[in-house]
Amino acid sequence: MSTPTPRLALVTGANGYIGARTVGAFLSAGWSVRGTVRDLSSSTSAALAAHLASYIASGRLELVSVPDITTPNAFDAAMRGVTAVAHLASPVVLDSDDPDYVLGTAVGGTLGALESALRASSESSESKGLLKSFVLMSSIVAVGFSGSDGVVTEADWNTEVEEAMSQQGAAEARGMNVYVASKIASERALWKWVAEKKPAFATSAVNPVWVAGPPLYLPLSADQIHGTNQFIWQVLSGQEYPPGPPGYGTHVDVRDVARLSVFAAEHPDIVDGQRYIAGGNGNFGVPQAAADVLREAYPDRRDVIKKGTPGQGYEPRWASPPNVPKIVSDKAVAATGQSWIPYDKMVLDAAKMFEAFL
């Protein structure tokens, strides 16, 4: 491992879609970054290293392997000398037949990272006092979609899925509920741990809505486009697209999610003990909206992109429709002084990258 560097961020799950963007955002903000990946020889790790080769050569970026995030002390070595931690490493499995693995890995990885952070900041550690901020990448699914009077804020929790999992039992659970339960359990574990251990470093959680937008680098092929971006590729490439929205229809650009992690790292006094919904405040779209945006932006592809029923299924200026939960993210906007990248720019910037596959 390299010598500890001032303003050194640890990004776990660095080769993921959001993780890579987070690494890029920290580097652009002047930080040095240590990124953990499960396998340094994987195609995604190699692609990240190739894209950011100049930062590796300059010593501002190093990638290290943490094969199993649930192993005791798994993050100890990676945690040395860091100023901030963005913990993104967690299983994203939507159809698992092994719910205990998904839940155990999500919770165990979070608690393991927190314990390593605590050891790194202890009295006996050479890194004592360096760590200022620990931010967990949670999800809107941990907040839920049924707040008071249809308005969802950071005060809400997804108790519906918690109750369903409690009645059903984790061993019998399947599908999306397992993923949702893992995000809830992981964030619950964070706040319980904080209440018990009272760490000297700030802790916070980022809860993004449906994340889309341009990845840090182009994947090797179209079939490797991240799942949350598939609707953009489907529309651009002329495939049939579903009428309904992905998730609950409210989007956030991956660049904004990464920006919020950097903000948390740089403002521990503001974020300590807080959750922040990333996205929301409208930014509602369906694949038909993406088709309308792309048919206007690509007039030469109007015979390729499915026309559908223009203007249907979404509101002007990407406002929240009256029949869906209103996800309010004023808290993050007020804290950072910056609003969200709008839906049409998110779609257009991703499509620009995916042109390479046409």
C-alpha cells in the first residue's frame, strides 16, 4: 500500500457503476483515492485501471483487493491513513436464491468497514485522527415510497418490506424483496452501530433514487451497460421499451450521487448523523420520455427509435405525477447548494456515450 496521503479517500466497490464515478469525482476534486475491488484481475477492475492509468502512475490512485468484505478485519489494511470512507461495496442481486448471503454480505460488509474505520482512528493507531467522515451508499428503497400523505423524506423508513420479511422469513424470501431488505438492514446496522460506538468520525448515508446517466467509462460491449441504464440503450438502439417507469420513475444522475459522496467527505460537520435522498424533487420520466428526448436529439434516427405515444406517461419539465409518491430531496439541495442534473441531460449524456455501440 502507498504511503498515507492527506485527503485520501477510500472507496469500496470502486469498480462498480456508482463506485467508478465516485472514484472519478474524488480525483476531480483533488483527492487521492484508494479503491477496493474484489478481484484486481476482473474485467471491470482492469477497465477502471486503464481509464485512470495516469492517476495510478502519479500515485494518486491505487486499487487494492478485498476478496470477501465479510471477513474479519477485511478492510484494516485499506483503511490506513484515509481521511474519508465512501462505502459502496454491497451485493446487488435482484433474483437471488440465497437471501442469507445477500443480507449477510450487505450487513457484514458495512459493519466490517465501520469496525476497521474505528480501529484506524483509535488511540493506538498510526492513523489516529485522520478519518473525518464515513458515508454509506444506501438506497431510496431503505426510505420507502409511502411517506405521510404521499410525501417521502429522509424521516421515512421502508417498514412495509421489513414487516413482510419478518412475516415471511428471510430463508423463504426471493426476488426484489431480498435486495430491498439488504439495503434496509445495512443502513439500520449503520445507525445502530453509531449509537453504540459513538465514533469520533462523522457518519452519514446517501439514499439515491433510480440511478442512471453516463458511466465513468464506456463498457466493453452494449450488453455490459449497467442495468439501470438499459432503458436508455433500448430506446437509442431502436428496441421495444416498456411503458412503465424503471423503479418508481424518479431518477438521479450517477454524477450527482458521486458528488454527494464527495460533499459528505468534505463537510463532516454538516453531514454527521444525517441521511440524504439523492435525486427526487421531480426528475420523473418513463422510457417514452427518453424516446421523445432522443428522437428530437437524433433526427437521423427517428425511423429507428420507436415513436410510441409522445408526451404520454410523464409531466412537463419532469415534474412528479400526481399519482406517484413525491420524493423530496430538499435537504441535500440545501446542504450542497446545488440541484440535480435534469432528466433530459441525464438521458442525452448517457446516449452520447452509447453511440459507440450503434
